[in-house]
Amino acid sequence: MNSGEPEHHPDSFLDGLEALSRQGLRRRLRRINSAQGGRLSLDGRDVCCFSSNNYLGLANHPHVTAAVRDAVERWGWGAAASRLITGHMGPHEQLERRLAAFKRTEAALVCSTGYQANLAAIRGIAGAGDVVIIDKLNHASIVDACRGSGAVLRVFPHRDYDKLARLLDRSGSFRRRVIVTDSLFSMDGDLADLPRLVELKRRYDALLCIDEAHATGVLGENGRGLAEAAGVEGEIDVVVGTLSKALGGIGGFIAARAEIIEWLINTAGAFIYTTALPPAACAAAMAALDIVEREPQRRRDLLASAARLRRELAEICSSNRHATSDRRPSIGDSASQIVPLIVGDAAEAVRLADALLDDGLLVLPIRPPTVPRGTARLRISLSCEHTPADVDRLLAAIDRHLR
């Protein structure tokens, strides 16, 4: 379980930075000089981007940007206050109704970021006297939310639901049992077994909270996420999501029964004590939902492209002539538009990313503490804007540079 933060603070910040460099863990900001899309201007050069979460190509879609312009003209830019003061504006209410209908829940609550949505949801439904049980590879925002909730935290190995059952079996003394998981895991691209989780939450009278950040807009016949695809929408107690991945904007949301949303409005500090999302960001999200609902071919094309990438990249990994059996790269259990190329060593991940960038392909390395030690990788994330020729180019370059 990793929060994405350094494991310790060095006596000297310069010494700490040098140590990060030696381990291949030092990062730097890269300046983008163009609108977001399948192709970017990066540090003065044009690259094909395989590293963003702009899965449906909506971050710069004309319908979305037009909605923003119209909203700014009517509502101005900032909300100027928190939602419980004077920051609750028409677009917030409209978006919440839209999200509740989209997610098939009674109500929804919009937060300023996806990170804050997890803080608000988890700290709102779990506290002292409760136990929160989470998947080890959950996003850092879930981990941080659980650690600060006041509840006892238990962790089960990634997708090990037999271990989860044992933890639930030993948790009868707690007031409330809460299971929290990503639906689509952001670094591995694999999926939670939601039907199994629903069975366990029923058996142990637990609450089930899922984060559909990377699944919303992409999975399910109507793009509502993995819960829709798995046929368990009505069984999920709390759904957290973001407006910043497939929807191309900024913000987060919580969808649940009306009494849960009302409770969060009154108790969730991450919602109460922050300035409201700009109304134009709400307009952008509603415009993006329009496209999700009326253009299903975007996600169909994306998922077809991802299936092809997984298949051919797995073949490249299995036939890598330079790797020994214990060092062979892999794509893990990816089943989505997120495809990790797991190489293990952080320095090797950086070397491979640099080689691809020299070829005009932006695929950033993901290293500890974001992922467990020994699992450094390139996180390939596809967009519906990528053409078959783009994928061909990426596969050929990876095959050429793997060693």
C-alpha cells in the first residue's frame, strides 16, 4: 500500500534529491505547450502522448470548450466561497442531478477534485468504532482518506477476496464495516471483482464503496463504469468518481442514497471547508456527459484498441530475447485502456521511457513509491484519439528498445 509520498525525510534536502537520482526515482515537471490531446507539444517538440487520462479525447473537445465559454459569460469564473456559504450555484445543482441520473443513484455530490471526493466520502461514512478494509493497490487518495478517518484500517492483498472474507469474519465487534476498492486500478489496468465484493458485503452486512475514477465514461454499455458492466449498480452503497479522466475536466463526485449525500453535506470536511468548483467546470462536465451518452463509438474504439495493444504487447514481452525468465517484462492482468509495461527496475523504466521519447513517444515511467518496489513500469494509457498507426508505432518502438 503506497501513498505516493517519500518513505522518509532526509536530513538534507539536497542529499535526499541526490539519493532519489541514484535510485532512478527523481522526477521533474514537463511543460506542455499545447492543448491536451493524442499529440502534444512537449518542451518544444511534437510527441504522441500515451500518458494522459484523456481517454475519450474530451479535454479539448469543441462541445466542451463551447460550454465553458458560455458558462463563463453567464456565471463568471470563480464560485467565490464554499458550497455551504455562497458557493452553491445553479451549475453545481444541475451537474449533481445529471450525475445521479447517470450513475443510477438517488443523489450526488460534486467536490473540487477527485482526491477530495474520496476524502469526503470515506471520512464521512467511516469513523471511530468502525473498520475500513481496503485493497492494497488502491489509489493514494483512498489510503489517505482511510488513515485520517479515525476508523481501524485493514488491508488485503490485491484482489485477494478470500483474505478479505477472513478480515470481515474477524470484524464483528465494529459498529460499521466498510469495504473500499478501486474498480479499475490506475497503475495496473486490472479490474475488481465487483460481484464477489457485493456477495461479501451482503454476507457481512458491510458498506461497499468503489472508486470508478478510471472506469467512468469507458466501461459499461452506456459508459457508467464497471458497476454497470458487472451488472451490480444497485448493490453499491457509495460510488466515487472524477470529472478529470474520461470526462476531460476537473472535479470529483460522490453518488449514493439521498441520506448518505445529505450526511456528507453536513459532516464531510473535504467538502465543507473548500471553495466550490468553478461553475464553468460543471458546465464542462455536463457537456462531456452529453458526448459519453450520444457517442458510444468513442469508448468502443478505445477498448478495441486497448485489446489489440494488450495482445500484441504481451507477445512482445513473452518473446523478448534479451530477458531471463525471472526478468521478463509483462503487462500483468490489464483488462482495460491502461496497460502497464512492468520492467521491475526503476532505472530501466526511465531508460526505456527516454528511448521512446527520442522516438517522439511520450510514455512516462511509474516508479516507487507510486507502485511497489520491484514493479517499476511504463504506464501506457490509450485514448480514442490514437490511430492504429499510432499503436503500430508504439509497439515497434517498444520491441526495438526492450532489453
